[in-house]
Amino acid sequence: MEQLQNQLDTFRANLETFARQHRKDIQKDPIFRMHFQKMCGNIGVDPLASSKGYWGELLGVGDFYYELGIQIIDVCLSTRALNGGLMELSEVKRRVERMRGVRDNKAPAKSGNSKWAGMIKDTGMEVTEDDVLRSIKTLAPLGSGFQVLDIGNKKMVSSVPRELNKDQSVILGLVQQTNGHVNATVIGDKLGWEGGRIKTALDTLLDDSLMWIDMQAEPHEYWVPGFFEPEEDDIYAASATE
């Protein structure tokens, strides 16, 4: 047991030496940072989760994940009224990158929750989806409902406390295959469900604001705004009123 502890201590010491030597790469290269994180995770070290303590000072990453978390919250809250608090991970990353780019140019942020602006300092570190995933995990203690859901072949960021039941998840997965919308007929044909089951699942998705209904179409079409691929950065601007 003592020998194992000595080996672990030696490994951690070597890890510290490696971190010192590659500090700039860890800060600036997102792929290198991801592999470094995974390597650290194998021995139970989480050096980038907080700026407090030895690792934060050694790597000089500041409050990177804290600040990234604030930006993720900003993006999700400013769009929640239109997408029901469900957004593709790639879209969250794109909007966060846009925010960071605006701040790099010292221009006013265009996100809806400007009250966060004074809490964010740009670190100059490029953001990856892995960074976004890790940052969302750091939000868990807040009890705010932020989590990443696997729906169909997409990773979706949920910003409200909810548990999707199996039928809801199956319909959302089906929407990915049908250009962002479905109707009761398509669901019945694809899944073999009866009308009552279809209506119950669709109604709960509507109640949670995860779907919009187009009542002018016949049969009615149900759209998932969280799957939209906006062409304009300010497609959600109407919801940014705070």
C-alpha cells in the first residue's frame, strides 16, 4: 500500500512538472487542454475546475470555467423563452464564442442578460465543446437544472430542471430525422403509436415549451426550436429583454 502511495505521489510530481513545462499550451490549445484534463482525471486531479489553490496558480487559467459557466448561463437564459430551455451543445458553444469575440473587440455584448457583463473577464482561451461540457458540470452544485442530455444523435443542453420521459425523448429523436418538425400522422407511421399516446406526448412537450405548434398546417405540425439552425446571430433577440 505504501509503495502504491509513493508511486502515486511520484506521478503527481511528474504531472506538476509537465504542467509547468506546457503551461502555455494548456492555456491556449483547447485540444491539448482536453487531453491534459483526461490524463489528470485518471488519477483524480481536476486542475482546471477552479482558480483557487495550487493548481489554479500553477496553470494560470484564472476563473476560466467559472467565467465560461456565467457565459453559458447568459446564453441559455436569454433564449429560454423561445426554446424552452433546450439548446444544442454546438449552438451553445457558438453563442459563447460570439460573446467572447465581442468582448475581445471591447464592444457591448449582445446577449440578453447584460447584468452578467461585469462578472466576465475574457481569458483569451479558445473554447471547445469539451470545455462547455466540463463547465456545465461545475454548475451542478447550484441546483439550477443545467445538464446535458443525449437526444437522438445530438447533445442538448437543458437549462431547466426536467426529466424527459421515454416517449418525449423518442419524439425529439424523431424530429431530428424530419427536418425539425413532425405531425401526429408521421409519429403514428414511424413509431406505430396510437392516437392517445401521441397526443399525451405532444401535449407534455408543448406544456414544457419544448415544441411549437403550427395550427395552420393540416395536420398540425410540431416544431422543436432547440433544433433550429439560425442563420443570424440575433435570431433570439426578441427574447433578450432584460
